[in-house]
Amino acid sequence: MRCCVFLFMLTLCLMLSFSVAAQQVLRTSYYMQNIAPQLFFDADGRPTSGILFDITHAIADKLDAKLEMLPIPRKRVEQSLIRNIVDMHCVANKKWYKRGDLHWSSVLYSTPDILINNIGMTDISDLAKQKKLKIGTSLGYIYPELVTFIQNGNILPVTSLSPGDSYKMYRKNRIAGFVIPEIEASYLAKEPSDAVISLNENEIRCAFSPSMKRKQVKKINNIILDLKSSGQIDMILSKYNSTRRILAHDDAIAVE
């Protein structure tokens, strides 16, 4: 009898161990330029919550996979996907990447890039009237809508590591404006002198490694469609983008 119990327990342990060992791992990337509400970090710089955090964890949960969030510099995300270092990156726009062999999800949500400025510009055509206007941009980001104005000398880009760093320069009057996704601007303080130009629709998707099997891509895409149709993605966005927070002083990034 004892032998039977022992064999049963041993079999159970082996089955549990095999189940854990066989659990799929889904590797996704993030970078420190992802400011609130995309990501919030703990004291050690590890992501703990945010839009990107919640969406990727929701995908992994539906996939019954263990999620690994790997810190990848913004300019190396595309190469990390190509080299299969990560499986997916879910703050991606097709316009930002050159390779044509990446797999893509459907649109997760839209968050326009906006140009906040202190000289009253409200339309992108206003930029054509400027000369060497210092505008804050973020390292590794591409702004197709601004290329012509940069080439014509209307804009002089001042590159920072993140929109948060550009914001600090802006508040110190070192630049006349800066570009930031609208959803991230909701955590910045607004002043009466601030004006806004909407640059694009900026459709955000998940980019997948070319090495990911098409069956897996289709499975994750079906999960994303389910998260959208069930309202879960909208709930995540609402959680971090409440109208009371839009450009509210109480959630402002500190300007030293």
C-alpha cells in the first residue's frame, strides 16, 4: 500500500514538474523611454504596471505562457526581433521599422503624436513659417510628418532619451516645443501658454519576430481580437488614461 502511495505521489510530482517545464515562454521587450502610463517602474527599474505591461500580460495569460519582459534599447528593438532575442514588441508602428519580414498584429489602439509648443501653433502647416525652431524629439523615434520641415530648416530637432526629458527641457524654455504620444501627455502638467498640434493617428500594434511560426502569430492575433472585442483593451486604456488626469498638475513629471 505504501509503495502504491509513493508511486502515485512520484507520478504526480513528475507530471507537475513536466507541466511547469513545458510551459511556453513569451519574450517581449520594453525600454526605459516608455514613460507613464505606458510603464511604471519600481525602485530597481523593473516594470510593475502600465498599458504595455497589462496588455502583454493579458496576451500571455490567454496564451497560457510565462511572460518575460526584456529591457531592449529603443534603437535595437527591430534587430532584437530579427535575431529572435524577443518574440514580440507591443508599442510598435509599421512606419517605424524598415524590415518587411516582421509579422504584425491588428491595431491595438491609436495614440496620436502631438507637438506641444509655447508659440501658439495649432496646425502642422504653422511649422512652415518657422526657422530653426528647436523641437524636442526622442532618441530612436521616427516622425515622418516632420521630415520635410526638418529638411527645410523649419525645425531643429533636439534629441533626448525620452519625451519626459524633452518635457523638462521645454519647461526650462530650452526648446520651443516637443513631441510626445497623446496618451503619455496625459501625465504632464499643462500651462495656459501651451498649444497643441496633432501630427498623426499613430496606430499601435504588436510586431512579431520573423522566426515566430505563422500558427503562433495567428493564435496571438486571435487573442488580441478577443481582447479588443471583449472591451479588455479599452478597460486597460481607461484605467491609465482617465480624463481627470489629462495634463493635470497632480500627475506632472517633476522639473528639477
